[in-house]
Amino acid sequence: MKLFEQLGDLVAYDLLGLSPDDRLGAAVQFFVMDVAQIFFLLALVIYLMGWLRAFVAPEKVREFVQGKPQWLARSLAITLGAITPFCSCSSVPLFIGFVEARIPMGVTFSFLIASPMINEIALVMLIYLLGWEVAMLYLLAGLVVAYVGGVIMEKLKTERWVESYVWDIKMAAGQQGRVVDKSFSGRHQNAVAEVKEIFRRLWKWVLAGIAVGALFHGYVPQEWVEANLTNQAWWSVPAAVLMGIPLYSNAVGVIPVIEAMLGKDVPIGTALALMMSIAALSLPELIILRKVIKWPALIWFVVILAVSFVLVGWMFNFIYA
């Protein structure tokens, strides 16, 4: 929106007296503009989705897929993963709950892939920043990766690689028996509470992502980007996937970085491959997941996702070449 760009100009150039031609000025303007627009979008989308979703407790997610046919259970798990605002690390406890409920491992892994990789907040921001065509293609790619990845993990019979103690874990009753206020004011209060809770978990990652994006926007020379990142070399997408693994954020927090990269003409597939890797293959998630599954399952999980992200990145680069 023009309003946020004008706010960035006001703070960077009028109040702080920086120059649009200066690297610091460009970085500060980008930071202020993105903080305003992304936090506005976050609050709006979380509130609207929270108002509609106020009465679905995370602990109840697994109940939607119990006892369903395999294909339907996997589809429901992916859908629930896409509409629940969990990052990769917070999805792992639900993964344990799926295992404890004896839901097939292929279905469980489909949820684990979809939950951090796709969510409605990131999709709205992608639509706003990159257009609905890119957002819908990203959504489709995420659904396919989650479905196919779950099928492959199922064929590998990964139940044999689940740590034995996990089978005995009982998830807490959580919100069982709670009284639900279905009035308008009750929904409003629940939605506001969800905004506060998700902001509490996300704000530092979003600010970090915006800061990185601002530094990239202001300080990385266009000549360097053109020489190293804007080419269509086959290795650029695998390199982006590898770069994303040591990092930790979520799809929302990394979008400002992607926006800044695209502003420097980095190919969209390369940028989105980095985004997918950070969101669904982060090192903290893998460390936590290793406590739940043994090394063979973890290695297969990493390989399947890394190959999938590379293929998706190449596809986007081919389409938007």
C-alpha cells in the first residue's frame, strides 16, 4: 500500500534526515515500511481467522483424521496443517500426538510438512506482496510436497524408526471440557487473544526477517546480486535450500527477506526455495524431531523435503524465466 511506503519515507527521510540515495536511508525506509505493512496484515489476518477458528483447540486437530480412509486422512491432515498457525518446532508436539493416537505415519508426516510450510497468514502476505498467481502456485506446490512426502514416508514404513517412548506418550487433556462462548463478543475476545498469542510468538522472528531484508535491500550491491544470484545456474536453487537449513523462522518471518531478494532481481524460484527450507527444514526443528524419530527416518525426511524444494524452485524459475 502507498500509505506504508509514505510512512517509511516520512520516518527515514523527513524525521531522520537520511537520503534516498544512501544505503542506510534505503535500509531504514524499507524496514519502517515493511514493519508497518506486515504487522498490519498479521493483526488483520490473525484476527479474522481467529474469529472463525476460535473454538478449534490445537489438541483436537488429530481427532479430525482418526478413523478416516488413508487418502482422506492425509488430505484432512494437510488442510489442517495449512490452516493452523504453527511453526515447525511447535508442530512437533502435535506430531507426537498423532503418533500416540496411532494415526498412520504417512498422514502424520504430511501434517508435519504442511503445518510450517503453508499457512493462511503467509499466503495473504504473498498475495499482497507478490500477487495471487505466485501465492496460489506456492500453495499448490506446498500441498503436493506435503502429500507426496507423506506417501513416500509411509512406503518406507517409518513406524519402525519412531523412538519407543513416543508410543506411550499421552497428550494432555488440554482444553477438554472447556466452556465455549459462541456470542459475537466471545468470538471477538478469542480472536484478540489469538492475535496476542501469535504476535508473542512471532514478533521477534518477523522483526529479524525484516531487518535482514532491509540490510539486503540497502547494503547488498546490485552488481553483486547480478553476478551471483540472478543467473539461472542449476546450483543456485540447491544452494538456497542448503542456506535455509541452519536458519530458523517461519513462512511469515522470512517473507520480508524474500521480498528484498526479489527486489534485487533474484529469481523467484531461488527465493522461494530458501523460504521453504527455512520454514520446514530448519535445524531447530530437526534437532527436536530427532528426539522423536531415529536417524534413518530423519535423514529420509530431510532428503525428501530438500529434493522437493529444489524441484519446486527449478519449476518456479522455469515458469517465470
